[in-house]
Amino acid sequence: MVFPSKKDRWLSTLLWVIAGLGFFIPLVNGDIISAFVILPFALFLLWFWFRTDYCIKEDKIKIRYGPIRQTVLIKDIKTIIKARKNPFAAAPSLSLDRIVLHCGKFDVTSISPRDQEEFLKSVLEINPEIEIDKRLV
């Protein structure tokens, strides 16, 4: 089952404005070569917006964050907590409304599935031993 990332409006606006201005400002100024040199970078940035999701398949959560891929074994998850994190923290999510997966002593991943309730239900079906933050229940 695939769970798309929740997308905060301000972050979506920021991504689109940076990508758009990076391409269109040189184009409007008549610098067509620069515009087309910047185009791949703008498309790369938008890749994150179009391709951030979390797929639960068998006993794994496969995280796609643009070109970045990560796999979390559901059996390794110890706790899941609710968090509102720093907007500049590196995390495979497009929202500050995140859940944090603790998979051991130091392995932590923050994600933001749009339907957190359904996501948690799917994970708990596979591993009911996971401790869930009371704010998520």
C-alpha cells in the first residue's frame, strides 16, 4: 500500500517558486542558454515534490524522497512518535506534521504520510509490538 506524503502549502510554494524563478528569470532576461542549463536543476528539485511517498510492502516500509530511497524493516521499529520538526532538518517528508520511526538505538527516520492513521494501522498489523505515542492514537 502506498501512502503519499502530506505536503505543507508553504513548502510546496517554496519548491515551486525556487524551481520556477531559477528557470524563468534567465529566460525573461534573454539568457536562453542559462535557462536551459538551470532547467535540469529545477526539475531535480521538483522531483522531491512529485515523488515523496511511503510504500508498505510485505514487512518493509520503502521510502521514496525524490531520487533518494530508503527501506525500514517494520520488525525493527521499536517506537513511533509524533513530532513537529525544524523545517530545515533533513527528512523524507514535505510537511512539518511528521511521525518519527525509532528502529534501534540510533536509527531514526522522520516521515509525513498524508493518512497517518491508516499508515499506523498498516504498520501495526505487521508488528503489533511497536510502542505508539499517545498523541497518535
